Amino acid sequence: MEAFHGKFYIAGEFKERYVIVDDGVIKGVKAEAPGMEVKSLPGYILPGGVDMHVHFRDPGETDKEDFGTGSLSSILGGTTTVCDMPNNKVPVDTPEAFSSKLSAVRNKSYADFALYQAASSAVVRNAIGEKIFLGKSTGGLLTDLERCKWQDKVKVVHAELQECLDLNFRESDSLISHDMARPLECEIDAIQHIFRYRLTKIHIAHVTSLRSLELAKSLGFTTEVTPHHILLNNSVPIGPFGKVNPPLRKKSVQEELLNNLNSKLIDVISSDHAPHKRKEKESFKEAPSGIPGVETRVPLVLWLQTKGFISMGKAVSALMERPAQICRINKGYIAEGFDADFISVDLKKPVRIREERLHSKCGWTPFGDFEGIFPDLVFLRGNLIVQEGEAISSPSGEFLDAEVK
Ligand code: DOR
Ligand code: ZN
């Protein structure tokens, strides 16, 4: 049993408190801790980040990323829990594929981690939830909703409807034509389509516009936006490095998201970390879609907080609390009974985001024009794993088994 002392974010405000931790779990939050061993923490202390949407490429495409580099990148950006997507080279849509992925990644992770299954006729009881692809994206998966078996867990929907993508197909050579090939209408159609199936716990991933957020919320879904759709648009001069599905939209649509970050229409901000090699991103036509972002998600949003675009309450809710609730994991809050995952940040110390300071194997970022507030210290279940912006331990992340007992 030990106590951590500092300015913790608790129930909507920073409070100077003693947080009592035993065996990695918060046992109490107190105004005093007489007689206890106390560690004093500097700065503002937030719950560790929860990124419920990453693609770490392991196994199968470890030349782009592996669970070690992806999770190292996460913790250095203040994210202590990640949920990894199933569009691996061998799709993770059966218990066998899931076990084989789990054994490949099990001992490599610096962050606690959960894994999704691709929705299919097979149920993977250990998966954190199901991923539904209503349109083909990187990996080419398309879900046959008629054949799927469902669990009572989050269902993350890639909302671009294939029929609509087929109607709009064109070879794209720019961010604007990529947007025309996969227009906002396909996102709207997909959100309406999935409603017809009357499924529980539908979570619409990477929503690109206020209009689609309104629709998704009106249908009772939870929603997610990404830093790239909030901060970048189809006029930024980054060519193939901005190619992503769903696409970056026009500036006015992007700015509408940026200016409504405090809205109740948004539940979660996820990175959709989707690394591809720099070499693959040379020609627009050939480039695979996807943008890396697991290391910059928390830092960018905290920087947006200092600039007045988002309140601290909403930032913590979208980066930590809501993803943990939606995935039903014991994370995201500094409160009794939750895992002792904390990050300490200096809100007065933004730094310019530079690709050579990031840790994804892909080696590039589209956010080089922005600043971020990176954590100085990171604790995972009470253990210090990042100090002065450096990882100081070997991989100690645990698999979050969602098996319903
Ligand atoms: O742009 C994307 N990249 N969208 C997806 O849906 C998948 C992702 C990837 O895995 O690269
Ligand atoms: Zn994704």
C-alpha cells in the first residue's frame, strides 16, 4: 500500500489529495495519509488515456508497426490503455485467429490492451467488442450483417456504406478527389443503415461532420471523432499523408467539428492510429489509407484545451472516461476501485510536434504544424513507466480479457 500526493483530476476538478494504491488499484482518495509512504507528484495529474481505436499491425505487418512500438508510442503520449482493431493480414474473426494474435502480442505491450474481433458468425468471448465494416477500407473487410452473431459488447462501426462507395468510385489523385470518392453522404447512409438492425451498443467510429454526429446521436449511438478530422482538412498540403478513410473533409466541415468539441454529440476522441510506411505514401493513387496518431492524441487535445477549444472536463471525458465506460474497463477515473493509471502534465509546456521525437515505426506524422502537451510522468497500475518523457520499464502491459464469466 502506498500513497500518491498531488493535484489530481477528481470528479470534474483538480484537487490536492492523497491517492491510496494497493496492488495497482486505487483504494481511496483522501485529504490526509498519516503514517503512509508518500510519493509526491508534480504538475496536474490526469487519469491515463484510453484509446479505443488503434491498428498496431501485429501480427502480419510488423514492418509498419508492432505491438511494442505502437504501445511505446501510446504510453509516451499519455495513453495507458489501447483497444486494437482486427483488420490484420489474417483477419481476427474467429477464436483461433484471436488466440494466435494474442500469443503474438501478449508480452510486447507497454500499455494495457484489449483486442476486438471482426464481427462474424463466430463469437470470440475474450474480445472487447466487435468491429463492423459497412464499407471496405484498408484490409478490405466487409461485414455480412445477416450472418453475424452478436455479444452484449461495444460494436464499433466503420460507417461508410459500400453501395454508396461503389456509386462514387473514381481514381483519386488528391485529398479533394479522395473526399469525392468517399463523400459524407456515404457516412450518413451507413449510420442510417446500421440503425435498421436494431443492435445494442453501436459506436460510430471516426465521425467526420457535425451533421453525422447529430444523426448518430438522434439514433441512440455513441460517437467518436479523431484528431485528424478535427484539425486537418482536404486543403492541407500533405497529399497522400492525409489519405484516410473516411476522408478529410472540406475546411468548413472540419472547423465545425473543431468549434463544437464541447458538444454532447461527441463521446470519444480516438486516434484511429493507422500507420503505413513513408514509402507506401509516395504516390497518391497507390497509397494505403491511414494516419498515425496514438502518441499525439492526448497531447493535441490537451493543447486544444489550453487554447480554449475544449474544456478540461470534456477532454478528460473524451480521452479517458467515456472510452473506458463504453469498453467496460476499469480505467479512466481517479476514484476508488479503478486501476491506478495516471499521467502528470505541465499545461504550460507545449512543445512542437516533431516526427523524429515520436516512436511509431512508421516515422511520420501529419501534425508537424501543431503543438502538444506530452506527459512528464506516466504510471500504469501504480508503477512508474515513463519519466521525463522516456520509457523506463520493460513492457508490462496486461491483456484486458473481456470474457463474460
Ligand atoms: O484510413 C483507414 N486506415 N481507415 C480504416 O478504416 C483502416 C485504417 C487502416 O487499418 O489502415
Ligand atoms: Zn480504424
